[in-house]
Amino acid sequence: MTAAPEPANVREVLAAVPLLVDAVPGVVAVALVGSWARAAGRADSDVDLVVLCEAPEALAESAAWFNLFGDGAELIRTEDFGLLKERRLRRPDGLVVEICVGRRDWAATDPLDAGSANVARAGMRVLYDPHGILARFASAANSWDVAAARSLGEH
């Protein structure tokens, strides 16, 4: 079974990633995660991005980049997930874009963070990774033995 192509508005969001990288100094890696990364997105699915930066606070506290993801995109929610800070945007066409901003530590492999690893294992497509941070992380996350980690207390 072949996955259906992404709708135009999802492709527009993904096409904005290089614009974000160019506009925001210090972006070191970007990944699509969640249902669209697994090619399982539906019309009501949001687009989930992880953006790793040298100075995530600057990106998380600014609204200047919102329109890169669609003219008129507005902030509808913020949340602190620990290693990531969420900025949830709604485009005028209704598509919700969840951008989680954090340091490269989110993709650390020694030790591997269980929450980060679960995100990667549930579906991650690398969109920008010039230093191989996400490639190494994905490899570690996909080979991570969850049961063994729990027995060692690394949950």
C-alpha cells in the first residue's frame, strides 16, 4: 500500500523549513515527527516539527518567524515539555503546526532520553541535519532496548 501524498498545505509547511533555517541563526537540526513522518497523516492531523537550536530561547520567545509557516499563522498555545518548548500555530487554512524548540540535548545519545527516544521511534523524518545529530539520534533510538533501559532505571 502506497501512502497518499501530503496535501498542499502540509507541503507548504515542510517547504518553510529551509526558510526557518536561513532566517534563524543557530538552527542545527529539524525533524518532522508524528503522523506525517509515519505517512499516516489525515486531514485533521497537525504537523509536528522538532527544531534544535544553539539558543532555543531566542526562537521560542520570538513571533517574527510565525509567518514562515503561512501568512497569518497565529500562536494558539505554548507549553513547556522540559527539553522542548512548544509553539503551536494555526494557519488561516486551519492547519495546526506544532513546533517544538529545544537544544541539541534533546537528541543526546549518551544518555538517551526516554521521552525523546519514544518520539523518534513513533515516527521521525529528518528535514535538516548538516551535522548528523538527528541521524545518530534516530539510530540510537531505534536500537534502544526499552525493557533493558527500564530494568536499569533509565526510564
